[in-house]
Amino acid sequence: MSSFPISMSNKAAFNGPLPEAVDVTVIGGGIIGVMTAWALKKRGLSVLVCEKGRVAGEQSSRNWGWIRQQGRDYSELPIMMDTIRLWKDMDPKLLERIGFQQRGITYLARNEKKLAEYETWLAGARSYGADTRLLTRRETEAMLPNSAGWMGAIITPSDAMAEPFVAVPALAQAAVEDGVIIREGCAVRSLDNAAGHVAGVITEAGLVRCERVVVAAGAWSSLFLAAHGVRIQQLGVVSSVISTDVLPAFFPAAACDDRFAIRRRADGGYTLTPWSTHDFFIGPDAFRNLFAYLPQLREDFGRTHFKLFAPKTYPDAWSTPRTWRPDQQSPFEQCRVLDPQPNQTELEKIRGYFAEALPSIGKPKIKSTWAGMIDTMPDALPLVDKAPIGGLTIATGMSGHGFGIGPGMGQVVADMVQERPARYDLSAFALKKAR
């Protein structure tokens, strides 16, 4: 049974007053929205974060807890390398609370083809100054004894990990203490536009005037934007997760091969997940975006479990309204927190793979399972760009990468909102790619 610590049964922790006006409104209380708002507030702007459900209730808390440079697309790598420094520069008490540990992330290779892929990425990453290095079979076995036949690996020692369902609310609290207003249970139904420019947002609790808005709504971004005539090629896939009971401390960090991934948690158990398999619900957006996703579909076809109908009220469910009036209940109020059911069949298979690789541990006992809806783009890269509506910025499609890169991406989005010169080449994240 799915069990997750953040849900609508939790009392709202952030009940900031709804102001009449602010400089910037951020739609979405996940890691990207929170860190963007915090960055803007530190620069002297007044900022409101509107979260339809609970802060970090969706993918920002349901992810693996990896803070990784390793394996990143080269377009993300410079941002991520700076983000590692941003994590480390946070208050030591905050880092301790969220379980931040810089113990490295390891990619394990079961065959020569996979090892060659890792070596190819490593060759390019070196030019950016990454501290990734190749491990021999002997070094790999010394680090993680196994029966999986891992013949080598790559490791990035400066990569880190944290407890996401603790981290994001803690970061939100720190942002509030610095003056950010966060309002949970407050869906933004619509933009209030005037002459092609943002003039405010219409929430379920009333109008807030502002001339700048950031859409950081994760899997809901496409639905919200399409209602305003902005089309993006975004889809959602469901990834399932096991939280194990306490296990022997056979490995203190995070690692994966082509079948499963693990991370040692602060409670003594491990987060155990499929490396790349996921569930996909077929809906209207799936048909509309079919051609854009064909390359990804060909690559992932054998690792994707297709479902004909999304549960009622999901972003791309057949019954989910695509238009609504600002004075009526929106789809965002009908589903406050996306809580997909985990694929128990797939998770049981992963337990078997784990036991094969680590027979001395065997099949781990399950403490809980859950799933999260990952917002993804055709190239699995973020969409971070200005929208064709004045004052509107989009920051979505983090494709499961958002938790680790959140602090750095918040700075990037804040720069864009303020129309500051970009610190990085952001062309790979442009909206024009998603039209």
C-alpha cells in the first residue's frame, strides 16, 4: 500500500496571508518554486508562492534524494556544479536537519557496452572540471561486493544526497523566515492579463496583483499554460519507490546499475527503485505530443508500462477539463496532491534484482512504497524560458532532475524573471523547442 509522509491529511504548515499585490507570484510549491522565490526575496523583491496542495507534496518530495552531477546532460552540468556549492553553503544546522551528505554517487556497469557509455560521458565531463573518475572491477568490488557481475563503474565523489520530504519543507520554512509568503491550499486558477501582459493571478482565495509570474507547477504546468494559449510538449510518467526496513549498512551512499537504484537513508533503511522503468497513462496530451516523443518512445518502449486511462482528475486524464472560468473550481482544486499508486509488480521484481546482486542481504523487507508523477519533456531536459505573455516565466519539465539542481535552477529562474544576463547557456531549455 502507498504510504507517504506528505499529504492533504497533514495540517497546512504555510498559511501566509494573501497579499493584495506582490512583485512576483510563483505557482507551485516544489523545489524549483521555493528556491526561485527565495532567490528573488534575497534580491529585495516581494514574493508569493501559491501551492494548490502541500509544499513538496508531489515529485519534489517523492524523488530519490540524489544531488548529482554525474550523468547530467552537458547543458545542465555547469548549473549543477555550481548548485553543489550552493547546497554546501547552506546553514550547517539546516544541512544536518535535511540529511545532506556528500558521499558520492556511483553508476555500476554490468557489461562492456554500459561501461563504454559511462566512459564517453566522463570524457566530456572532464572538460567542465567534474571530479568523476572510472573504477576498475577490483575497485568496484572493494566498494560494493556483489554477485551482479559489475565489471566497473564511474563515481563522482562530490555528489551528495538528502532526504527530500524533509528537505523541501525545511527550505520553504527558511524562505518564509526570510520574508517569502507561502500559501498552501491556494490554487491559482488563472492569470489576470491586460494587453498581453500579466497583471495578476486569480486564486481560489481571490486576486493578487503582480506583473511577474513564474509557472513552476511540475506535472500541472502544461494544463495551466494551455488554458492561456501556451502549448508545451510535456508529459508525466509515474516512477515507483520502495522504502526498506533497516538494513545492514553495506553501502553508505547512492548507486545504480541498469536495473535498480539505491540510496542509504538517515533512518537506516534504503530507498530502492527501478532505474528506468515507469508507468505512463495515455491521455489527450499523449496523442498531441506523439511525434515529439517518438525518439524517446523508441528508446524506452520496453521499459514503459502503458496504461489506457489516467485516474480521474489527473493532469492528462480524459475527463480533466481543459478550460474553466476563473470564478469556478479548477482542476487544480480537484486534485490537490498527485498520489499515483506504485507498480507493486515492478517493485517486487526490483527486490529480486537487489537480492541477486547482494545475496548476503537478500530481499529487503518493505517499510512503505509510493510513486511520483515525473514531469518530462521530449529531450528529458528542463523547460526554462520566457512565455509569449509579458511577465510570464516557465520553469518546468525537470524530468526527475529537479531536486538536486533546485537551488541553482532557482538562481537561473530568478535571473530570468529580473531580466538579468544569463550566467549559463540556456538555449537547450528554450520554449521554442517545445512548440
